[in-house]
Amino acid sequence: MVFDLFQYFNDQVKLKKNQLLPHHNTQQAEQLISDTNALVLGKLIYDWQTNATQTQHNIEQQNPSYIESIHQQLSPSIHHQPALNPTEFNTLLQHTIQLQLEEIKQLGDIGHFGKYGLSHVLTSQIDYLFGQADDWVWQSNQLSTLIGSKKAIEEQENTLNETDQDTETMSHAHHDQDQHLAEPTLAKTPTWAKIVEPVVALAVLAYLYCVYTQLTALH
């Protein structure tokens, strides 16, 4: 089982969110941190896929020029972060890059992963990143594999919600039908019958009166 680095990095950066993003509420700060982590981790994965040997060397040596190159390549993505000004974004981006490189190096050193182990860890992170960010993130770090993943997740959730609603509607319909069948059906008296009933009663009374008077006369 591979460790979820994306969530781990999010948790680590959130510990300093008040220092990195002091002018943003918790929800905004956590979203910005999540996007930036996805941006950087996706870039590292892309670099590993492109040139694993060189990327491994840069991670192990904590190469300052490599850190700066990542920063320069990802900086233009600030245009997709309207809630951040360039100074805040550069600070958050720089912190995130350094954190991820240090943590990945430490993970590799402790686990004695080597090139093969690190390759397995990094490439497996694509599964954890799936659907975690908008397409501008994957376009910026060139991890095109994940373009459209968030939309796919949203469509899947909408389908599940619609299925749940249909199931609930059918359940209610069956319940109402069963309740209707269980209740005794009362014959509804037509309006005309209500009008005729008194007339018929009077006619019967008149008939009985006539019979009574005839019997009285015979006596």
C-alpha cells in the first residue's frame, strides 16, 4: 500500500496556514494549499516520468537550481488564483516545493527506496491526485493524465445522487401504493342519490298511509 503524499503534504502545510495565508479564512486557505500542493506534486511526477534519473538526483541533492526552476515554471499559474496576490503565492509556492522535496528525500532515505522505490511511490500518487484539482493545475504542471478528472468525479457523484433520488422516489411510490391498497375502499354516494332519497322516503310514507286508511275504513 502506497502512502498518500498529497494528503500528507496538505496536512503539513496547513500547520503554517496562519503564517503563509494570514488574510484568508480557513476554507479559502485550505483550498489554496490543496491547489498548490497538487500543482507541485504533479510537477514532480511529470519530471520523474520525463527524466527519472535526473529528478532522483535533484531530490537527493536538494538541488537549489532545480527548486528555482520549478518555482519559475509554476509561477505563471498565479493567474488562476484570484484570491492570492503574487507575493502570497510565491511564498506559499516556495514553501510547498521545499517541503515536498525534503519529505520525499527523507522518505526515500529512511525506506532505502532507491530509484525503483521512489518511482513506485511518485507514480502511484496519480491515483490520489485524481479529481483533486481543476484542469488549470494539470495544464500548468503538464500532468495531462489528470485533465478532466475532477469533472469525471463530479459527473459520477451527480449520477449517484440522481440514482439515490430515483430510488427514494420509487420507495415512496411503493409505500403510498401499499398504503392505498391496505385502506378499505368506501363506496361514494352519487349526488343524485342524495337528492332522490327524501323523495323516495316520502313516497313510501304516503303509500303506507294510504294502506293504513284503507284498512281503517274496512273496520
